[in-house]
Amino acid sequence: MENSDEKTFKRRVLIGCTSAGILLVAGIICLQFFLNAEPPKPSVLSFGAFSTIGIMILLAPLIAAWGFYARVRCSDGTIKRNLQIIAALLIFWLFVVIIKYPTNNDIIVSLLWYCFYIPMTFIPSLCLFSAARAATLDKRKYASLIKRIILIVDTVLVVIVITNNFHHAVFVFDFSDPRWNRDYHYNIGYYIQVSWSLLQYLAFFALLFPAAQKQKRSAFIPVFILLCLGLAYCLLYALRHVSTIGTNISLVYTLLVLISLELLLDFKILPSYSWYGEVFSKLPFDIKLFNSNHSIVYETNCAAPLSASVLSSLSTISPKKDETVSFHTSTDPSMLFKAYSVTGGGTVLLSEEISAINEQRKILNEHQEELRKQNTLLRHNHEVAAYLYQLESEQALFQEIEQTLESKVHRIRSLLKTLPKENDTESLEKRRENLMKVKLLVAYCKRKGSLVLTQKSDPDLDRNRVQLVFNETAADLRSLGIDCAALIETSTRLPVQTVSVLYDCLYDFAASAFASVDPILMLFVRNADEGVELRAQLQAKKINTYDPNIDPVTNLSNNLRKRTKNFSINESKDCLTLSAIIKDGEI
């Protein structure tokens, strides 16, 4: 294998020689155009069509051999197929040239002349497709559509050239003129044809530049110089300059294309290897192929020697078909070895450097451990915050219930003090009414007091427990002569604070119902956004207060205003309605 210094030296020699040739050609052109120097007149050696037939005959099998060699050395199937088609088109072109000039029939000569433009049209497109493949642009979203459009344009241009005898849109001449094949003129179709080919060649080299960036950029210079030479020659030929009009454009075009493609293959701008064996040896992986005796048969150029422990471990491994066996050794902790089975016997060993992966794994483990500690700390903080919130909720509930019970007990004492002691009918009725009020207040105090104990054991109540409490309260009210019904439709457990608000609403409505005539009380509780919705309605012939000093509607509004912002109370002579949404976060 050549080392990098030898490759650099050869490349510099090639670039220097090519640059010197360019300078020589440029000097000759300057002498021709600016100093009015006489062009050299060849006396024996000529580059016309007749004088180069022997060269074309010898070149045809060489092109065929190059096509086969390109097929062998190119590692990409698409580019390989394009190169073979280019070789076939070049051979076709030389064959057409060889049979064109001895032919005397003007129609056949013109058709053979038009056939020149079949390879001249499709070869730039095939080069462009190969460049797109080498630059990995053929898998883009619109690559297939663009390829079809290019082929359609090529086909249309070739059809226009082939049918030139009918419309003369490409070449203008008259068959009646004996020198029609020399005294012709270009039409608009010719300039479109040349511009299209020039555009494709420019795109070909423009697309190759990304692929050339992966190699050393100096490798692209000789190919670019050949492009400039080819463009200058084609331009002078199209202008029918005296220095190019007598040359064989088919031969020059063929040589330029072959040399350019060969340089692209040699410099690895197009994927290329001297033989199939190089494909394996130049793989950028540490791969070794062992036979059944565990001896190395093939290995890549970058394969490193194996230690005795790796060979010993490999001798004990027998991977099955489509199975991968990975292992480490203590002597090579930074390497990961993967063994694969080979059809026909043998083992493939892939060695991967994983020191960077191990370092990353170590860093990730440290981060994971740190995150685990932070997660534990956050969980502990959350538990503490939840416990403190529960304590605050219990304290707030206790204070609220304590204040409520204090006011209710004061009310019970005032009712007991005002019990009439007489035994007449009016006094007995008044005494019975006050005792019923006391019973209602005692039941309320019992329900509210039980919430403190419930908060300690279970801070949330399910639907059945809430329905049971409301049913017991409705039964107490019915025993006092108030028709009452309560319905609970909740699918989630209710916090104690929410149940406390529901109790207050229930007993405030009960207080209003107690002082009303023929009251009917209905309550309905259901789920709402982030809480529950309470709907209550009291219907009676006449709604009164049971104490002239207390307005139950005002008392209910004040209590709800402390606990929620979303409620409404509507009052009339015979109906009192309440609609409230009690959210957990508002209590």
C-alpha cells in the first residue's frame, strides 16, 4: 500500500504537469489571437476524420475494456451502470463516425451526423446522475422527479436533431449544394442543445464538489482543468474556428470524457477500488476473518493485533447463523468484540473502540445517581409539604368548626333559656317548636364535629358516605315536618373541607325551611371542573325567617363568600334557589 507521502508526491507531479500543459495551450492561444501568429500547418500528421479512423478503431476495444474495468472497480451499482452506458455510447459514436465518412448517400450521411447528438446529449445527463449519486443527493425528495425531467428534455432534443431534415431547426443547409456538409449554418435548436449540455456539465462538477470535499481538494484540480479545456474546445468548435474545424470532435470528446471519468475514479471522487479485494481491505473498521482453525484469513488495513486473551475467548465461541456474540476481556477493557458466523465455516470478528462510550456511560451514571438523589430529596420535600398542608387544612377546619359550633351552642342556649314554662296550648306549641330547633342545631353540631375525626382518619369521603350523611339529615328534617330529598352523583372522593361547605349550605337552607309554610327542600350534588356543583331549591307557600334578628339568606351568602367565588342565590316569596361550584383550591 502507498503511504500518504507517496500519494501526495504523485498528486503534486500530476497537478504540475497538467498546469504546465494548460499554460502552454494558453500561450499558444495568446500568440494566435493577440500577436497574429500564423497557425501551424500539419504536413503529415492530421487530426481529421479520415486520418484518425485507425485511432478510433483501436480506441473502441479500449473503451470496452475500460467499461468492464470500471464495472469491476466501481463499488456503487448506480454509478457502475451509468459508466457502462457511457462507454457503450462512446463506442456507438465512434462506430457511427467510422461508417459515416465513406458513405455517399446524402440522406444517410445526414442521419449518421445527427446520431452524433445521441451520445452528446445523454452522456452529460449520465455524468450528472453519477455526480448526484456520489454526493448522496439522489435520495432527496424531488431527485427522482428531476431525473425524469432531464431524461424527457434529452429525448425531446434528440428527436429534434434526428428530424432536422424536416424543419432545419438545428442545422440550416441545402442538399442541392455539393458542399452542404461544410457550408451549413446553426439555428436556434443547436444553441439550445449546446447550452443544455454545458449546463449539465457545470452541474456535474458542481455536484461533485461536496463529494470531493471528503477527499483532498487538490484532487479536484486536474479534473477541473480538463473541464476548462473541453469547454474551450467545444466553444471554438461551435464558433467554427479554423484551429478546431478540421479536427475530429468525436475523438476529442471521447478522450476528454474518458480521461475525466478515469481521474474521478482514480482520485476516489467517484467510489472506486482497483479490485474487489480492496473493498474489504479499505473498510474503515477493525475486521478480521478467521477460518475454522481460528487463523486469520483476511483483515482490513486498520485492523489491530489481538491479544492472547481475545484469541482464547474467540476459540470458545461458536456463534450460530444470524447471531452476534459480544464479549470483553480484562486485558482490553476499552474494546468491544463482536463475533459473527460465516456461511461455509469461519468467524468474523469486529473490534470496536468503546473508551469514549465507557466515559460517556460513566458520566451518565454519575448524572443518574445525582438525579436519583435529587428525586429522593424532592420526594421528601413533597411529603413534608403535603404533611404541612394537611396540618394547615386540619387546623383551618378545626378553627372553622370551632367558631361554627360556638355560635350554634350559643344559639341552643338562648333557645333553651327562652322555653316557656306555662302549660297552655300556645306555650306548649312554642316549647315544641324551640325544642325542634334545638334538635336541628344539635344534629348540625354532631355532623360538623364528626368531620374533625374524619379528617384524622380519612381526609376524603366517597359518595356513599356523603349520601348517607345527607340521607340522615333529610330524615331529621322530615321528622320535623319538612319534606326533603338529597341526591349525590359524584365519581370522585370529596375532601372534608368541601363536605363542610355542603353541610353549611344544607343547614342554612334547613333553617329557612323550618320557618317557612309547607316547605319542600331538594338538594343535588354532582362533579364539576376541579370540584363539585351544588344545586339547592326551597319551595314553600311563604318563606319566613325563624328568628327576626337573623336573615338566613344573608347568613348563607356570607358563609359562601368566604369559601367560593362562583355562586348565585335567587330569592322570591315562595322560592329560594342556590347554585354554587365549590373548587378544592378555593377552600
